[in-house]
Amino acid sequence: METRRGRHVVHALHAHLVFVTKYRRDVLLDLAIRDLSAIFAKVCRDFEAELVECSGEDDHVHLLVRYPPKIALSKLVNSLKGVSSRKLRDIRREVSGRYHDGVLWSASYFVASCGGAPLSVIAEYVRNQREGARPSRAQDRDFRVQE
């Protein structure tokens, strides 16, 4: 896993996002998903984030996004959904007629953090911080996620 550096931070933050079309309507064809991928990538760049992967089916899309800690995910999601809905309507006229009341996405979304060590490993590491002496450098090295 690649870590990134800021002025006062080292980070490796990834989020798995899922957006569902309004009323789960089958709106997204292969070309629409390809166009959405380009739109999402541009929005991510504007937020100093990176779209790592994007794919989907007729009624939903999955995104894997790498983002800096200064970004509020809710703001990124708002922008991704709003901009993509507007731009897709302009690019794909055949799709815009299938929107429900001019709205492409459902108001809700799914987000999960991903990458790094499993939660059980992190929980154990945190739990053992005050037990006994400080872990050796070798133990700290073992905790780090292998690239």
C-alpha cells in the first residue's frame, strides 16, 4: 500500500463508494459507466484525490477512491454525485430521459474505509499499547502493512 505525505501527515486513506440510481432504475449502460468514470476522475482530481477504480452495473456504480485526510468524504460524495448527474445528462441525452424527475442518484450511498490491516489486528495492537514495556522496533515493523 502506497503511503502519501503531507506537510504534517503520512496517510494511506481509501474509500469504497457505491452510488445507486434513483429507484434502482436501469439507467447506466456501458458507455454511460465509461463516461461516469472520466467524470468521477476529474472531480477526484479537483479534490486532490484519486479515482483508483470505477465500475458498475445498470443500476449502480462502485468507486475506489484514494483521498487525503483534509477531505470530508461527505463533501467529496456530494460533488461526485452532483457533478456526475449533471454532466452525464449533458453527454448522454438517451440516458437523461431515463432519470426520475431529473435526478440520477438515490440520496443515499454506501461508503467503507478499506486497505491496511484487518480491524482485529488493529484492535489488538491498540489494546496492547499500555501492557508492559513498549513493543520492540521489530514488533512495530511487523504491524506495518506489507506493500
